[in-house]
Amino acid sequence: MYRFIVSTLLFATSFLTHSASNVILVTLDGIRWQETFNGIDKALYQDPTLVKNSAQLEERYWHERPEMRRQKLMPFFWNTIAKHGTLIGDRTNGSFMSVANEWYFSYPGYNEILTGKVDPSINSNAFIANHNVTFLEWLNKKPKYQSKLAAFGSWAAFDAIFNETRSGLYVNDHNDAYQIQPQSPEMDLLNALQAQTPSPWQEVRQDSFTYRFAKDYLIHIQPRAMVIALGETDDFAHDGHYDRYIAAIHRTDQYLADLWQTLQSIPKYRNNTVMLIVTDHGRGYHKQDWQHHASKQAVQGYMKKLANFENGIIGANEIWLAAIGPRIAAQGVLKTSTELKQDQVAATILTLLGENYLEFDPTIGKPIKEMLIP
């Protein structure tokens, strides 16, 4: 632990003199900004229909002060990323970010993150091959990135979102076995466990498999850019299990800590890699709607099962972002002068990699310059 703390501090002092050669994008499905910036929600954790053991959850995560609550829930996030990076989306403190698409659910959100623009024709979560080009696919056409890009996801839709067949990207999602050469006994065991362990959800595997496969790929293949898309939080929320949703957020923070420590242990990544974290959508504010996310347009169509919410789920468009690494300002929560948008993520990543995002697509959202060191 002491070596990790020292390594982190040394890395932080080098941010001003190094550019990012690598970017790891971590997407977290449907984690509300409320928990991220304020910790557990008393109105939700005290509801016996949402939590089996409120006293246990309170003992682990509750504190009267929100800055202590959030640290209990996400200790790495607040002890490391918040101190050495930039956070966006704390709406109670003048930091605003939201989706640009009109739907407020996953496929439109991931398309927006990865392509830098809204596509109105993507109006469902159907596993339809994406006709848009992601920034990873564009990079894959450049010789210096070939075989140095990858995507890992828990949700079964990611091979369609990245259009794996057309793009030529390595995409590992859902129940895909993980096989690289040389294959370790640990990965063989994880493959066997994944095949033998039923997931609570038909289209989503447990994040532990997604993360461990991605970490092994990171160590052995060492891509320049990678997407790791974790999903348990959204599914536990949809199931109405606030306690499991909270536990999944805490596990996610542990994955982020381990990922950061791993990056600092590898010479190729140490001091020249940005870890950027963003959510695909938000959730409702209250007990009656926190499980859901959908816009007014969505509940009139694809999300018609939520038609009782005639104005959609208020707050489902509100997202957050965090980043740490070279060229990322160590400013904590960034107070924004305007509402930043999800469609700015792709251009920000390309800029961090030293690429001209205008060559990718001049119509996409602009980089979030407020978080970048010139």
C-alpha cells in the first residue's frame, strides 16, 4: 500500500511534463451523480422495499456529512481521482453535464460517447450493428494503433455498438470466452467459471469477469486505447435493489483503484496514461423513479412500459465524468459555465491522444478544454 501511495504521488507530480500516449475509457452504466458526489441516499436506503438490511447499509456507508458518505462509498475516487484529477457533474456545486441525445438510455448514450454525436435513428437498445464509426474504429485504420485497441463490456450489445465485424476491433462482451496467447491458467479458470456461473440477467455478465479479462489484456497486449464498460449497477437498480446497487458502486471503485495501480506498475503506462470515467445516462431522483431512466419521447415509444411517467424520468439525462492523468488538471470538481455534454467525450479522448478530432469528424462535440492542461 505504501508503494502504491508513493507511486501515485510521484505520478501526480509528473502530469505537467508528460502528454498522454494512452487512454483507458471506463463507462459505468447508470450510476447517479447523487451517490457519486453525496454518498448513499437516506430516503432510498431506509425503504424496506429497496433494501433488505438498512442497518447494515447504514453502518457501512452512512455519515451525516456528505463528503464523508461519498468517501465511504467510493474511497479511491475521492482520495485519489478527486485530488489529482477533474470531476464534472456535481450539480449541487455548480458542475453540470448531461446527455445530448433525446432518449436517456444506454445504446443512444454509448453511441454518443463513442462517436461524439447524436444519432436520432438510434432510438432503442436493440442489438443492431451500429452504422456510425466510433473513435476506436477510426483509430484502428491508423497503423500506429492497429492491434493496440480493444473493448470489453458486460452488456451483450457492445459487439453491435462497436460494429465488431466492420471495425475489425477486438470486442469481448457478455459471455464471450477470453483467449489470447499465451493463455494463463487463471484466464482458463475464469473462462470456465463464466460458463458455469449463471448471471442474474440474460444479457449482462457480472462485472468481475469483464474487469479481470480487460486487466489481463491490458497487461499482456498493452493497447494504446481501451474501453471497459461495466454494467451491474444499472441492472441492480432496474431490479429495485438499492443495497445491491450501492454494493456494486463500491466494487466498481475497487476496480478503478486496481486499474490505476496496474497502470502505474507497467512502464508503458506509468506517467503517460489517462483514465477517463463517464456514465451513459442518469436515473430518477425519488423512490418512485430512481430505478428508471427514459425521456418523455422514450416513454411514448420504446420505453412505453414507463408510460405512467408521462414527462419521462426527470434527471435521467444528468451524467458525470471524472479523469486523471497527464494533461488532466488537478482541480477536483470543475464548476462549469455551461452545461457540458456527453458528445464531447470522443473529441476529448482524441485530443488527449494527440489526434486531430476534426479529421475524425468535424461535426462532433468539442473537447472539454476546461479539464485539460494546454
